[in-house]
Amino acid sequence: MNGTPRLRSAFPQTPQSTPTARRRQNAQNAPPADTAKVSTGLQSMPKAPTQTSAASPLIPFDTIDAPSQRLYILLFYGILHAWRFYDYYNLVADDTESFWAFLKWCGFDLVFIFGIPVLQIPWLEWSTSFTALIWGAHMVLNIILMFRVGIPIHLWLFGFLKAIQDDEMGLMGRSVKPGHIIQNASLILGKQIINILPEGSALLNPTNDAFCIGGGVNSIHIPIQINQTNPVRMEILHIDLENTSSDLITLSAKDIKKLRNQSKKEQKTSDPTAPILMNYPVKKTGLYILQRVVDETDLEVQAHMSELLVVNCPQARIKSTGSNRCRNELSDITMEVEGAPPLKVVYHRFMNGEPHSSSFQSIQPDDFVSPYGKQKSSTLVRSGESDLSWARSHTVSVPLSETLHHSGVWSYTIDEVQDALGNKVSYGAPGSDEEGTRASGKNTAHHQTLMVHERPKVKLSKCNYQKPLQVAKGRATALPLDFSSSGKGPIQGTVHDLEYIFTKEDDLTPNGEHGPLAVIQKHTLKSLQDRFYVHESGLYTLRSVSSAYCSGEVMEPASCLLQNPPEPEMSITTEHIHDKCAGNPIGIRLDLDLIGTPPFDISWIEEKSGSPPTPKSAQISGLRGQIILQPSLAGKYTYRFLEISDAVYKQVSLGDRVTQDVKPAASARFTDDSPQEACIDGPVSYGVRLQGEGPFTLEYELVHGGKRSKRKEEDISGPDFKIQTEPLKSGGDYSLVLTGITDRLGCKEFLDKTAKFKVRNERPKAYFGLIEGKRSLQILEGKKVRLPLRLTGKPNWMATYRNLEQPEKKLTILLTRENDALEVSQSGTYELVSLYDANCPGSIEESGKRFDVGWVPRPGISIPENPSMTLSGDRYIKNAVCEGDEDSFDVMISGTPPYDLEYTENIKPDKGPRQTSQKQIKAALGVANVRVDTMKPGIYEYDFNKLNDANYLGTKNTIIVVEQRVHPRPDGQFEQPGKTYSYCSREADGEEVIPVKLTGVPPFTLEVEIKHLSGRSRSPEYVTIPNIPSNLYELRISHKHLQHGVSNVFIRKIRDSRGCQRRLGADAKKVSISVHDAPTITAVESRTDYCVGERLSYTLSGTPPFQVFTKFNDKTLKAASPDTSFRRLAEAPGAFAITGISDNASNCRANTNLEATIHPMPTVRISQGRVTSINLREGGETEISFDFTGTPPFEVTYTRSTLANAKSGHKSKVLETRVERTDDFSIKVKASEEGQYEAVAIKDRWCAFPRPGEDGARSRKGQKLLQN
């Protein structure tokens, strides 16, 4: 083996250090002459390179070979683990944990594990990473053991030992196997087997299913069920539906075997007694009757009266009748249904996507009567009525006519059709082709889509008998057609065909109706945007309207009279107008006679020598009119009339001409007489244009308040004159009236020109408004504020103001509202200087011309001094407190609440790094209470550096610093926590000394709690020891504070000379004081009657281990109990008693008398404990005997299960469970059903026993005992 080549990854070969190995090595190093004498068939392997001294083992293999070194390492590793678990046992016994033990074992493991690879021992040359992984696993083990992590290692160990040796102590003091006692199968013995001989049967179509052929189904399989038989021949009678001819179908043994094998593969049942359902294929319709069945014994098997009717599969389709309908028409759809009546059709109607399901039932031809449903067909056939014509396929047409009262898409889809036998054919299953066709809207044999269109409507608008339609001769106009529909709005995207009656205007009857020469004509509009133009005069009456799919309705008005009126003409009659005073011509009057259709528009050109032509026009509303041409300037005028237009004809040329020579009379008018608004105490001026021969004398009046003030202006030479009134002192409405004018010739003309104006009643005014009842306000520094202004007058206003702190600087502002505001951001007194509104200058109200604006002061803080808070230099010193004590101080805040105060807390702890944190206080009043931090001892500084109030945010600077010293709280602990100090209840006095170590500044006051875990009182007691002068103290507990049992002593409170104290909680270390007394034993259960196999459990009190003295069947025994529980397994019946007990803590023995009676388990025997079998015929009966032992009354539970089949490997199944009760030691029960009868449970007066492993059996624990 030494010469065997090794892989690079294999374990290194162990060096041989035995004498034999050394001799072999010497032989290999001998001269070649010696080695040449031995020949081998293998080529020599190349020599491995010589290893350096660095790879050689630390201990040479010549001294200790490699296997021995590995063995020594393993032994040393085991010793370390034994030591480790010994330390763990001590920690568990002392109820404590040890950090130093954890460090010790981590160090030992580190040296041992990392030292192994240094030895260079083969198979133990680990890599660094693997070595670190092993050390990490040992460190986790050390954490679990030394810190007593709650992993139940001892429970795992005890469970492992229990699995290896599952023994329990019996009442006799011997180890017994609980399984041999509890699972005693001999208590229930015997079994009764009853076999019922089967009776075979055959049945055609056992589930009465419906079958059909057609519609893609060319053949079907008819079911034949056989039960408890193996047929070799079958005869099936077939009767044709069409001609009622019959033929006999014979199935041979080979055919039946093939059908049986195929059926067994499909059913996959393991029950040999289960019926077999064979499927025989047929391709013809008709009535199939199972007539005869012969089994393998050549006996005829009972064939139940059964038959199967195969008909043609039902079908349904829709006959297409077009896909367009009109609203309110009938759907006019016909369904053709084919099959064995009566038939049923289920269809869906979709109206604009909304589904509605419906169906037709009892579809059959007229006078058709089907016997199917009244009585079975087999009865009809076998009674001599072989007429099966009712089952033949019939075709029935079903009309579906319903009113299409909504427009849109209507779809009809046949979902399924069903015949009288229950054969159902579905067409519209989800995912089928029919479903896809329905979604696409295409019509198929089972789907019909109808497009329901709206019906058009038409009428004439703005034209009737009273308002004819007029058009110029030779021109066409569009008939005013107004289209609509039976739905909402007109029908878009379709043609409209119109049919109308036309009668020429000359052929109308005297009453305006159509005459005998009326003609009927048609016109087509391709869209609603097309127009129907007509030009011939006459009466047009709409007769009908239709769209591309539907005829419509003609609404009223439906008639329109088209007329061609005559062209407009005009004749002129002239009359000159003369001045009454001087007799000069001042104008001309034209009387016009017109022909045409009013109104008329006449246009002409006015020509004056020396002036450009001026176009003029006038409108005459009737057939007569008058135009007065009275120029204001003297001169010769010519008027050329150009054209005339009426309601029908436009711009018909005229050729009339009129001339006149005008010398106008004196007149005057305002150049602008629009209403004006004037300011009070101000004049008003109006411009006047004068006409005639000057110079002129102008008379006018100023009317106000019912009074007239006449004025006269003389020797006015120019054509333009300006009237200016004196300042008006009163406000209100004024009228300036031109009353007369006189020219150069002295002719005076009356004037009635009036100009109205209004004088405002007061001057505009301005003043500052009030804010909260005053004209003063405080604002935040740097913020803007709007000062209210109150204005009277007419918008807009221009106001001038100034700040009295800078009186020379005046500012102007534009104001648009009567209640406007002046926006300012500086403090001071603001004064209004002047005001102008849209028209007039204003005044400033003296009482409201100033407004004072001031700044709100910023917030500030201060610390009130008191005996606990003093000022020292630049900071406040707060009295020292103890660690964890509650303390606080007040901060006075000025400003506007609420306040947001931020400060920095700097902590300089006695131990550890310095800490800084930012904190915040929200205060609603002027005093804020700051709760100081006392969690750690040290020096605390509170720097208040930011203050916000309701007005100002972000006031940052170091304002106040508060400093406080926090003293550490004293502490104390037992020098040996977890130790138990023992006491005896018989000792008169003498107190145990418990050493306590205290930290802090003496003297101390110590308070301890004594918690009694047992005894007369479990209420804790508290003992206070004052004036402890040093840090080490020996605690002596007075005997009067102790009780029997175990008491735990806790340190609850320590207070030192500074007044600081520490309260220790529930996690404080403790010591225990055990006051021993005589042990006691108590039964866990109060009953005294037990059964064999049950466990008797007792609770012991005292200090383990215990000695328990027992007596069983007059035999005295002594047993040891290592803990406070004592349990024994009752392995035999008899009388058991516990007579005494002693523990390890005292020398006294407690005498007891705990008695218990162990009862034997009851037994039951079926058929005297044997397995018997009996065969019965149908209706037979036998008896099953039960024999009991035990204490009456008895209750036996037994089951009937199926017979097991060893060949098929099928287990028996429980069919029923029965219970029998008796006071006798034996009973007999009658049985007539097949199966295995066996007992599964037995119960007597005291005990109960279920068969082991039986499902549903109840355990003995908690069984109710049977009573007489």
C-alpha cells in the first residue's frame, strides 16, 4: 500500500515508524545489486521530492508515531470537555453564571485548537480558516454553558437516555417496561368473520343518463354495470326509431373481457367488490334493452328492467332575414329547432352590449303528445306499445318577434338546446368559436346581429302660409328643412330621400291649395350639410322622408309658398321750404312713392359747389316716405339718387336728380351735449356751433332746483362760441337750455337744445380707518402692514402722504377702492397730505389724517434666583441632585405666547465621553419649566440659544447658561450572590452572616427584603439597617424574620450620606435562606383506585434526595428519590401504601399512610379468543359470543369492518362501531351483516383498555368508570 499513488487532495500517508517499517525503508535504501534480485511487473514510481525541515512533525514519528499522537490529542480533548462540563454543573448548582469562566475556556480552546496544526500531525493539519471556524463553534458552546443560555441540553440528554432505556420503577422496586404492561394485546382476543355469498346483477345505464348521436358525434358508449358477477354472454335488443325494426346484439366472452379490462383501467379502484361499469360503443339511434346476461357458471344473471334510448342530438339555428331594422319595428327572427320534442332553447339577447337571458320551453309540433315523462319508455315497449315515433327528430320553427324600441346593436345568440330526454348541446361556451363570432358581430347559424336605426323626421322652419318664402326672379334659395329623428338629434352619415308636391303659383286654387296640375317630385340629400335649392315660385309640400334604411315622418309645418315679388321702383315729388321771417329757401321736402317689398334702402350723393361729394342714405319702412333735405350751410346743392334695395332685391339702379339753392335761417346747437359731472364750487363750460348770417345774439337759461336763470350773449361773430357758468355752489342736477338766436337781419329763431350736467354734492375726502377701534398699530419688525384708508368721491384717487419721521419726503399712491389700504413697513406716524379723485380735488379729514405704526418688541428670557438657583459669574448654578432624581427649574419668558424655546444640553459624565443634544420646550405662558436630565452622574450644562414666540422666529444667541452637578447613586450587592444559607427550624437562635459590599459615601442606610417562598406567610418582610459606617458590612438576619422553607433575601434600597438612594428592582441579585423542617409527601391525585399500567405520582417537600418507605402486598420497601417528585408504575394488582419519608436536610422521618388500591385490567374474548369464520346467505343470521373478566358492569366496543384481501393487499376498513353494556361475565350478540367483528375497547367498573394502535380509541386517562 505504500507504493500506491495518492491524489493531491487525499489525506497524507501515515509515516511508518514501527521496526518493520524501518526495515522496509532500509531495504529500499540498499545498494542496487540487492534490489535487482527482486523483479516486479510494475514500473517504479518517481520519487517524491525530499521534504524540508519546515514540514517535519514537531514530535518525530520515531518517538511517537502519528496514530498514537492523534489518540493522545483525542484523549486530551475529552479531558478538557469533562472539565468544561464540571464547571457548568457547578454554575447550575449555584444558580449563577460566570464571565471569567467564559474567558478561561475561550483561552484554553484558542491555545488547544490553534496549537494542533503546529504539531504537524497528519490528518490534523488544518487550514487557518478551518481552525478559526472550529474555535468559533467552541466559543458559542462556551457562551451557552457559562452564561446558562436557555437551551434545554439536559432535557435532550435525558430524552436520549430515555430512548435508549425506556424503563420505569414499579411498585415492587424493580425496573419494568411500560409497554409490556400498557400495550397488553392479550386483554382483547378473538375475531368473528361473517361472509355473505354475493348475488350478481347487470344493469344498463345505471345513472339514467341521456345519450344522442349527431352534430359531430358519430358514436357513443352506453354504460353497462355488472355487480358481483363475471358474465360470458350478453344480449342487447336494439329497436330502430325510424322503422321500428329490431335486431339483437350479442356480446361474447371475449368482447366482455375486453370491456372489463378497459373499465378496470379507467376506474382504478382497489375494491374487488365494487361494481364494474363497462362502456359499449354504438353508432345507431334507437332503443337499447338489456335482455339476457349469462355468467361463467352458465347461469342467467338477474338483469334489471332497464333500457337506454339513443336519439338524434338536438340542434338549433337562426334563419337569417337581414341585419338592418328600424326603430319600433319587429325583430322578425325565426329559430329552427330540431330534436326529440318537447325541446328547450336558451338564448341571449344583447341590446347595445347589455345581456338579457331568455328561453323557450315545451317546443313541439302541433297536436304532439310525448309519452316520455308520463311513464318510462321500457314500460311502453314491453307492454306491446313499440311506437317510438315520438322519439324521432322533429323540426319546429319558433318565431321571435319583439318590438325594437331602442336603436343600436341588437344581437341574438343561441346558447344551448335541450331535448325531452335531457340531451343538451351548447353553442356559446366561453372560449368557443361561437363566442368569438359573437364578439366580432358576424352572423352565423347560431348568432344574428341586427342594426336598429332611428327613423328620420323633417319639417319646414321659418316658412308657412302666413310667412311665404320670397326670392328674386331667376335666383334659387334653399328650402329651410329641419331634420330630426325618433332618437336624440338628426341622423348623421346617411342619405335622406324627400318626396314633395309642387304646384306653380299660377295654378294654385283660390284658397291657396294645390290644384289639379300639382306634380310629385323627389330629391335626395347625401348628407345633412346638403341644401335643397328651389327657384320656381309656387307651393312646396313635403310628402315623405326616408333614410338609407328607414322611412320617416313629416312634421308640421310641411308646406312652404315660394314667391317672386316685383323689383323695387321709386317716384319723387319735390316741395321747397322757405324761411318765414326773411322768405329765403332753407331746404327741400321729397315725397317718395315706392313699389317693392319693404323695407327700402335708398342711397344718394350730396354735391355742393366747393365741397367734395357726400354719400347719404335713408331707410323707408313702407311704400310711401318723405325725406327732408335741409343743409345747415348756404349754397347750391345737387342730389343724385344712385340705387334702391328692398327685402328681396338688392342695389337696383336709379337715375333721379334733385337740386336746390339754400340760405339757412339762424340756428345754434351744442357741439357736445353729453351729460357731464362737475365739481362743486367750480364752473361748467359747453361749446356751441352757430349757423346763419352773423353777428348773433344767443339766449340761454340755467335751470336748477326748479329755478331758471336767464342769460344773453350778444355780438357773437364767429360760428363757435363757448358758454361758461359762474362757480356752482349747490350740488344736484342742472340743465343748460338754448332758448333763442337772432341773426344780422333781426330774425329771431326759437331753440330747444338742452345740455344736462350734474354737480357733485360734496368734495372727495380721505382719512385713515380704525384697526380695533384706534389709529395705532404694532407690527413685527421688518413686516409689512396695510393701513386702512376711507375715501369718498369717484375712483380712481391719487393720495399724497408722508412719514413724520421724514416730513420732507412725500409719496403718492394710486387708490382704486373706497375702502383701500396703504402698505407700509417702517415704524412712525403716517400723515395724509392731499387727495384727488377722478374729476375733482379733495380734502383730508383732520381727525383721521394720521396713523401711528410701532414695532412689537422681540421676546426674551430670564432665570429667577432662589435658594436652589444662584448666579455665579456668567452662568447660573443649580443645586446638585442625585442620579435618577426628578428636578427642574423655571425660565421666565417675555414676548407673545406661545413660545418655542430651544437649548443645548451638554453632559460631562464622570465616566465616558462628553455628550451633546439639542432639545426644545413649547410654552403657552410666560413661565416654562425645564426638566433636567439626571440619568448619569456628572456635570450638566443647559445653554439656551434660541427663542421663538408667536411673532418672531429664529432669535439665536447664547442668552443664559445653567449648570448642575448630578451625584451618582449608591449601590450594593452580596459578595456571594446566589448562595443558599441553611437554617434549622429547631435552632433557638444564631444568625447567619451574609457579607454585603456597598459603594458610595458612608454612612449608609440599607433596606433588605425577605421573600418567603413557603411557610405560614408569603408576604415579603422588609428590614432596615441604619448608620452603616463603612463600605463592607456583615448582614445578620434575625431568626424572627424567617419561616420554614426557603426564603430569598434581596437588597432593595441603599441611601448614602449625600441623601442619594438606589432602589433595586426584580432583577437584583439574591441569596437564599433555607429553613429545614421534616419532609412531607402528598399524592398528586385525590383518588385511591388505580388500574394496572397507571402511574402513581406524589409530590415531595423538603431537601432532596429523599428516602421513601412503601408497602405493597404486605412487603415493605425503601426507595430513593433524587428530586421532589416520586412516581411508580403499577405493574400488578394489589394494595399499596407509603408509610414514611425522610430528606437530606434533616434527620427526622415523617410517618405517613397514603394508601391506594391497584385493580386488574378487564379482558374480553370473542369466540373464546379464537379467529372463527362463518358463511351466510342473504338473510341469514348468527351469534357472536363475548366473555369478560374484571369487575362488572362491563362495556365492550367492537367494530364491523370489510374483509381484508391478502392477494390485492387491500386493508379492511371499519364500516360501523357498536357498544354493548352488561352486568354479566358473558353476552351473545346476533349478526347478519358481512364483515370482521372484533373488539377494540373493554371497560369495567374501574378500568378501561383500548386495543393498541386502534384509531379513535380513547385513552385510559380520564375514562369515566362504570357504576352498577
